Amino acid sequence: MKLVLEVRNHDDDTRHFAFSAFPVHIGRAFNNDVIVGDPYVSPHHLRLDCDGETCTAADMGSENGFSLNGQPKSGSAPVKSGDALRIGQTEIVVYAPGHPVAATLPLAKDHPIFAWAARPLNVWACFLLALAVTLGWAWLEIWSDEESLALAAAVAATAGIIVLWSTLWSVGGRLTRHKAHFKSHIALICLYMIAGTAAWYVEAYTDFLSNGDWLSQSVTYGLNFILLSLLLNGSLALASKMRRRRRAAAAMLLSLGVTAGVFIFTTASTKSFNQQPVYSATLEPYLSGLAPTESVSGFMADNDRLFADRTFAHSTSPHDADLRLRPPVIPFQHPQRK
């Protein structure tokens, strides 16, 4: 008979031993067939005997004894294929050569975007493009007397956010998967910032062209939810061993929580009345081309018709309407005699 012993210590380090001659002695001493470097294991701890199809594990007067499938045993106990013996902090699983094994897992292939993001040239191109996009956005949106200082601060803040985000995810990946993927995290956060800047202009155009605030808010929160979900999904794929569906669900739930938190905070901080309304976007020169145009003469004619219309007059009080429609009265003055 032949047996395979799977020895797993407390550090999850696994070794395999195959035996066809018995008995097999297990312990810390160097004259054992299986030497276990566990301080809680006796020098000669366990003996494994096999006779035909029957195997028996026997204690050899050890200090801490042994357990079989989680149950403490004294003396000896029969062992079959798949049983787990525990001595000290070491687990020994006994397998027969014909013991069934788990189904083969398909080899996970990296998504093409991760392979693209791992190339140094693409990473630094994304980094420089993200800084350039930030610089352009700041140049269009920031109005300050110290314009150069404001632009430099915006670029520096963007670079700091990219490095900090990538560092935190790289540390997590190093702890869980023993791989940092620092450059890939830089590429992902840079792509998110570039797409986020484009999404911001889509939101601004929607807010400018639509009459209902609900439409622009729906576009705003919808785009931010999608982009943040994609970023978190990619970061989790690089830094964790989560399955695809579970990873996608976690990314969507976390993104939904962040989006809902921002919405609640924004709604709660909104004033009920403001003499100077706050607009989500400002009308910029290149947006003015989208607004309908009208000549000055046409504008004046429309205003004349508006104020001359009886409907406008009747919309005020009767006294004001009477004054508005009545011709002005000039008082008569007698000439003074010299």
C-alpha cells in the first residue's frame, strides 16, 4: 500500500511525502521519516502503520497527544484517506493514491486593459495626460490674480492624489496578493481623472441646455457612479483575490454608498433661499454659440409688443393698468400778466 502525507504547518507551508514502507515515524527528532519543526511536537510524536487497506495512527508517548478530524485521541485510532491528523500546531492529511482531487480551476487571464496599463510607456503617458487635462481645466475654470500659482497648485494636488491613491492600493495588493502593481494603479486613476474631466463638461452642457435641474443631476450622479464603479472594480482586481462577480458587486455597492453620501450631504447643505443663486456651471465663451441668437431690432420689437400688450397690463393691479393705458395729463397753467 502507498500513502501520501500532506504536512501543513502554522505558516500554511505545505509539503508532501509519499510512503510505501511502514511504519512511518513522525516527530521533531532527526531520525524520523517525517521531521516536523514544530516546538509543540515531541521528538518522537506519532507512528503511522498500514496493513493492507487499514491504517492506524498511534501516539508514541508525546507531550501534547494528537487529534483526528478535530477530535482528541489517546493511544491509537484508525485512519482512512482524507482524514486530518493534528500534532502540536501542525496538520497532517492522509491521502490514498486514488483519492479524488478538486476540479481544475481555469487559469485567470489578465484583462487587456491591465496588460496595457502595466507597460511603463502607457503609464507615464496617462500620467502626463492627466496632468495636462487638469492644467487645461484649471486654466479655463480658475480666475485668479495669481493665475500661475493657482495652476501650479492644481497640478501638484492632482499628482499628489494620484500617488497617494496608487500607494494605498499597492500596499493592499502587496499584503493580499504579494504583488503591488503600482504602475497599473497609476494608469487606472489617471484614466479615471481624464474621463471624469470629460464627464464634468458633459454635465455642464446638460445643465446649460436643459430646463429641468433633475436631468442634469441625474447625468451628474449617474456618470460619477459609473466611473467610480469602474475604478474600484479595476483596483480590487489588482489588489485582491476576489471573484469577478463578487468584485463587481463590491465595487458597485461602495460606489453607490459614496454617491448617496455625496447626494445627501449636498442636499442637506443647500440653503432654502439664497439671494444670489448658485449655478452648477457658468456660461463660457464657447458655450454661448449654443444659445439661440436674435438681432437687436428683433429683441426691441419683442419687448415693445410685450409692454404694449393688454395681457401684460391686466396682469397688474386695476389702478396700475389704468395709469399704464391712460395718456398723461398735463396741467394747464394761465399765463401771468406782466
